[in-house]
Amino acid sequence: MDKVVKEVSQEIKGAADRLTSNVSKVIVGKKETVELVLVALLCEGHVLIEDVPGIGKTMLAKAVARSLGCSFKRIQCTPDLLPSDVTGIQYFNQKASEFEFRPGPIMANIVLVDEINRATPRTQSCLLECMQEQQVTVDLETVSLPRPFLIIATQNPVELEGTFPLPEAQLDRFLLRVGLGYPTEDDEGEILSRFQQENPLDNLTSVIEAEELLEIQKLCRQVYVESSIRSYAVAIARATRSHKDIRLGASPRASLGLHLASQALAAIRGRNYVIPDDIKYLAVPTLAHRLIAKTEAHLRGRSVGEIVSEIVSTVSVPVEEQR
Amino acid sequence: MKLGWQKGVLYVAIIGMEGCWLYALMALLNKEVGGACLSVHGMLIVYPLAFVFNMLLQHLRCPKACIWGVSWLAWALSMLLIVKVQLFGDLPLLDSAWLLSVPRSIAEVIYTFRPELLILLGTGVMWWLGRRLSYLKVDFGALVSEFQFGLLILLIAFFAASQLRVELGSSVPMVLTFFLFALLGISIAHALEGTSWLSGLYQGHWSGLLLITISLVLLLGLLISAVVTPGFLQLAVAALKWFVGLILKLIALIASLFPEPEPAELPPATPMPEMEPSEVFKMWTVPESVRSGLRIGFYVLWLGLIVVALWRISSDIFGWLRRKLAGMAGAEFESLPGAFRADVLGWLKRICLRLLGLRLPIHLGARTRAMLPEIASVRQIYRQLLRWATAAGWPRHISQTPYEYLHALAQLMPEAQGDLDLITEQYVRTRYGALLLTEDELYQLRQSWRNVSQNKLRKRGKYKWIK
């Protein structure tokens, strides 16, 4: 039994390594971010990439989509984008004399929703059903989305003019929020070198097929989570609800997301069990975007990420007690 | 080999071992306190019967309390049956005399120990052992424990028999049978663990060698039993007596060289006046029942004093050993303050709870979920590491994970980083992954902990390690 589990974890690790190295041909020096996107992919979550322009958010999403060999669609959000532009429409086919459903760009395995905060709240809301229930309802007709289904949304936190902040319900549906950050000096030099002749994205081939991905997603759920680790994740989520600087704490969906993400991270790192380091590592990317800090904390210049880190540093890790 | 067959042999081995020491014990008690009127073989049937009966009961889909009740009811019936057959064979079945003999023997226990009581206690113990065996997870550890315990009981029984001048009869075949079952059971259990040479390439050779060794041991035992006969022993004792007599004669010869002292004359003894007991003395005469109670209390007091004295002496011996070991190079002694006291208190608490029946309905027949020894060892080693590091001024913060703490420890002892890595890695595997370590991995882990602890000893002065 142990041997089988070990083989399974090695299989997942092998697939993760293949994907990471493939994406790294385009995205230089951002292994951790790629790993987090992969975590979301393996637990059927969605990713919000938040960073300043020109960092490579869209490039990352495209590289992941190309590496997966799945269908890929892109939605460029603008204030005049309508929900029907995303979900699709029912139109009257005069030849057939009946209404037919024309699917929108959401009907793909990987959907890049670029600059999501530029869409109006009405359009943003049409994504709620897609993200949580993996289906769309158009004119009383409900259509299931293809599996695997992953939304990679990007947003620019700096340029806020003409944007609509994402509501909490929407943010809570993103499993992870990641940032890319500026590359180091060496990495930036490497980027220039790689893009000198041609765009490496054009030569990117798929390394994992959709069926294999679905199988890996199932296997990730079998990663062992010891009861004390589960309690540790719950303790962190509960601590956010009583922290003095937090107005809105983490939801049960957040703790569930942390639990699932830790399983995926463990599998990616070649383990068939979750350790406290996984939970700690994922606490900020999983929880920070779901919390609302109090105004006083904002005025003191504290970010939600800092507050989550502080919470994690106060929660007791389940380790052997000294007797 | 099929698993069922192997398990069956292991059960037979345990039954054989326990049967041997039970036989020795029961034979001794039968001759010493039972008046040698009981058939030990007849009583021993209860033990395998209890095992089989309780094994069958486990397949019933009944509440545990119900199974427990049925099991002990069956014991009561079998005990009464043995009383009837062995002591009251001539009485009719419906005669109340033999039925009342058991409670009567309990009531008269202060004054006399009757054979009925021996049957009650003996069959009770055997039934409990058989029931315990039916729930026992039979593996290598269980076989070794049974062997050690059985050997101890056998030695105690033989020692007691020699002191009380009780002839146990078939002691040699009993010992040989005990060792036969023990060797057979332990070797098969070891092979079943999968780490034995019996499961390797040369299992045929080794199995043959094992059988030859067992045969040789048995032959040697038979040879010794043939040579060391009572006549031989009497001859040896006579030789010893002659030698002692020779020494005494020599002492007498030396003593005769010195003059004897003249005996002093003693005054005649004064006769004691005859005194009659006063009325007050008669009034305050303590009744027999109170005196019995006081006597029991007195014995308990003595027993308590002996236990306390043993505890004190043991503590002193351990203290002396500790001082001695502390002075040896490369050796260390880790104190466990309060561990013995905690064990004794835990033991007493368990007994009290059992007697009060508090845990009985809940845990009846249930196997306690004890931690596996491999996991317990790993966790114990990590706990020791934490304790040592805390004493050195590097306590683990509550929010530190084992790997984060490893970085801190590596700063403390960079030369032991490999060993610390291994200890942390294995701890994480067993603690969070519930993975069992192999024998080799456990050995490596213990070796690493030894290296780390020796490293710490060398740095005692530098880092102020725990004394």
C-alpha cells in the first residue's frame, strides 16, 4: 500500500516538474509563483494574479495554458463588456427556426480574464456561478463548463481609475492570490536574452494532457492529512476572525481552500502527506485576499498579508510536546 | 506458507508456553495449599477452552458488555463443573452442598485455604489468560514478552518448590516443552516480520540449521536430565558434607589448643507469682474477627514497608549507577524525574478504575489504541532532542515547524547537521505521514541521536547543556 502511494506521489511530482520546467522557459525566476498556480490547478481552484503592469501576468497565464494542452480563451475586461459576452447567448437560427446557444469564451479549460477589475460589477458577477459551480445559465438553460476548468484572472493594483473593486464574494472564490514581483537583475538579463530572437511562448508545447490532469486532480485528494494538521489549518482560519485588525475574517470556504491547497502542494513536492510547513506557506496566498482589514490598520500602513503572517506566527504548530 | 497457518502456530506456541508455567504454578499450589487433591491437568483444560470460546465470541455481533458477560458466565459454569467433578464427584448434581462450597471457601479464606478456592482462582486466571490471548495481536514482540514472563514464572515456581521441599515431578519435560514452544514461536514470528533471514534467499539452509539447533538444545537438556539424577545430587551433597565436616574438625583441633574458660555460677531463678486475669482485662479482650482484621492490616503495613524499602534501595542503586556512568567517557545518563512515581500512580489508578468498574462497560474487550513501538521510538527521540535543545537555550517557538526549528539547531551544531536532518526528516514522516520506519531506518535514527547526544556532551561546557 505504501509503495503504491509513493508511486502515485512520484507520478504527481514528475508531472509538476515537467509543467514547471516548461513554464520556466517563458517565465524566468518565478518558480514559487508557478508552483502556486499549479497548486490551484490541481485542486480545481482559481488564481488571481495581482501585480503592476509589465511583470508577466498574462504571459504566465498563457504559458500555463499552452503547457497543459487544454483549450484556452482570453477575455479582455473593459467597462462595456457584457455578461453575454462572457457566458454566450441564445440566438434565433432562422434556417432551423429555433433558438440555439452560442457559447462565450468562458467555455474553455483555461480562461484568462485579463484586468478583471475593469469589468463592471454586473459582468464580474456573471463569473460567480462559473467559478463556484462550474456551469453557466443562459436564458433558463444551464450548461456545464468543460473539465478541467481554471480561471486565471489578473488585476492591476496601482492604476485604479475606471476600475471596479472585486466584491468579497468574488474574491472568496479565488483559491489563491499571487504576485509576480519584479525580477532580479540576473533574471531580467536572462529575460532579455531569451526574448532577443523570438518569443519563447510561440515554441511552447503541451506537457500534460487534460485527461492526465483530471487524474492527478483526483489523486491529490488522496494525500494524507493528519488530524492535528487539519486542526492547525482551522486554528489559523479561526484566528483571523478574532484578530483586532481584521474586520472580516476567513470563511469556511477559505479554510477548505487552505486544506485542499496544502494537499496539492504536498503532492507537487513529492510527499503523500501534508506537513505544517505546507499550511504556513499557503496561509498568505490563500487567506489574505479574502480578509478585510480595519481602517485603523490601513492607516497604520499594515497590509492584510502582514496581518496573516502575524497570525500564523502566533498559532501553535502541532509538534511533539516536551514532557 | 499461508498466513492463517502461521498465526495458528504462533497461538499454539503461546498456549504451550503459558500452559507450561501455569502447570508448574498450579502443581506447586495444589501440593502446598490445595492438599494435592486436585487434578492439575483437568484444570488446565480451562485455558485452551477459554481461548477458543472467546475467539468464537468475537464473531458475534453483540455489544461488548454482552460478550464480556457471556464469557465470564461460561467461566463460572466451567469452574463449577471442575469443582463438581474433582471434589464432589459422589454428590448428586442438584445437591446444594457442592454449589455452596465455593462461597463458603471464600468466606473462610482468613482461616483456611480450601481447594475450591484454588479452583476458583486458578480457573479465573486461566480464563482471563485465554480471553486475553484471543484479543492479543500475536507478533514477534508478543512472543518474546511471553517467553520472558514465562521463564520468570517458571524460575520462581521452581525456586519456591525447592524452598518448600515440594516435588513437582515432571519439571524437566516441562522446561523442555517450554523452550520448544518458545523457540518455535519466536523464530516463526521473526520470519513473519519480513526482516528475518527466514524470508531471505537461504531460508532452506537457515531453517535446517534452526531445526538442528532446536534438536541439539533438546538433546542436551535430555542428557543433563539423565546425568543429573537425584542419586548424583545426593552423592554431590555427601561430598560437600564430608568437605565441610573436615573443615569443622580442623577448627575443633585448633580450638582444643586453647584452654576452656571456667563456667561462672548463676544465682537461682526467682519463681514468678501466679496472676489471674482481672475483670477489666477480660472485658477488653479483643474478639477474633477484629483481631483477624488487625492481622490483615498488619500484613498490609509490612508489605507497604517492604515496597517502600525496595523503592528506596532501588533509587539509591540507580543513583549510584548514575554517578558511575556520568564519570565514564562517551556515556550519558538521562534522568527521568518522577517517571517511576508516575508509572506507579498510573498503575494504581488503572486498578482502582477497574475495581470500581468505571471503564469496564466502555472498554470491555476493546483493544487499546497504543502507539506503535516504531512511532513511539521516533517521537521519543525527537522529544529528547527538544528537551536537550531547550536546556541549551534554544527552545522551539510554538509557531516553529520541525524544519524551521532544524535551521535553528543547525546553527547550534553545524557539524551535526546531517544527523539533525535525519532525525527531523524521520520525525516528520512518522508524525504527519503516519509512515512506519524499517528496522534499518530505526537503527540509523538511533545512531544519529547517539551522535548528536555525544556531540552535545563534548560541547557541554561551551553551550551549558543539561547536567
